[in-house]
Amino acid sequence: MFYSGLLLAATVFSSLVSSQSQSQNTSGTSLAIDPNSVPRSERQTWCRAQTTSCPQICGGQAMPNNCDPDSLTYVCTCSDGSSPNISDYQSTLPFYICLKWRDQCVAAHPDLSGQRACLAVTCGQRNATGASASSTTSSSAASSSTAAASSSGSGAAGAASGSTTASASASATRSASAAAMGFAQNYGTSALFAGMLAVFGLAL
């Protein structure tokens, strides 16, 4: 019952051969809608999203990159000459066609099994910005590593400088202590004797 409903959903729209746009969903199933069944303003929005997403999927550059809102057709060729499978991505023309196809399929099938078959079709799920973002993330990670290494080096230099200052201070303290001890050893007895004489002199 399920597969017969899916077959029925596919044949409803494939019969509209004239002035239709062909697309594929993520499973490779060919989907078709009549462009005139969608308001032109909405189709223009789809095309703007398509031409924006194409370079992102290609990693930054795409030529040619165009979209026709009247026929719902597009060309997306990366700068290296490859043509990515953009039906896997959101915010692309195949993605919007797929969503609209599912809506129209559900509307054409009041029975629950037919609607389930329509909704079983999966539209693009990948984020178009993810393709170019991955290279940007790698670059940012490399920059962060360099900055961390530089910061670590600066910290080490600062620690070495602080250690040198602390060593110098300790050395000076030891020198002063040694001088004080020497003074006490040489003059301590005489100073003590003089102090005692002064005390007894005042007492007398």
C-alpha cells in the first residue's frame, strides 16, 4: 500500500510535462512541478537563494552561476569546472522545488497512505554555508594555534625576566645580611661594653 501510494504521488506530477521544472531530491528521485503553480515573487526568492548558495557550496567561487525564475532552471558550476550535487543542500532551487512538490503531493492525496508516501521524500538537509565554513574554520584554528604559541613564548620570556629580577633581589638581600653580620662580629662586643658603661655612669 505504501509503495503504491508513492508511485501514485510521483505520477500525478510527472504527467504535467509541459513547462515543468525537473529536480531531484536527496535520494535521486526526479521531482517536477509546474512553475506557474508558484507565485513568481516566490520563485524569484528561490533563485536569489540559489545563486547565493552555489558559491558557498563550491567553497567561495562559481561561474557560471545563474537561475531562471520563469522556468525554474539553474546552472551552478564551481571555478574548478565541477558541478556539485546541490540537491543535498538547503536554500537551493532543488530544495525549494522538493518542498513545493511535497506540499502539492499531499494536497493531491487526501488518503493517509498517499500523504505518508509524499512526506517520505527527503529534501536537502545539509547547510550550504557549511562547505565554505569548514575551510574558514581550519584557517582560524591555525591562526589560533600560532597566537597561542606566540603567547606561550611571551609568557616564558616574562617568566624568565621575573626569575632574573627575583634572583638579583635575593642576591642583594644576602649581601646586605652578610655585611650586617660582619659588622656585628667586629664591633658587637665593643658596642655592648660601651653601652653598659653608659648605663652604670648614669646610675652613679
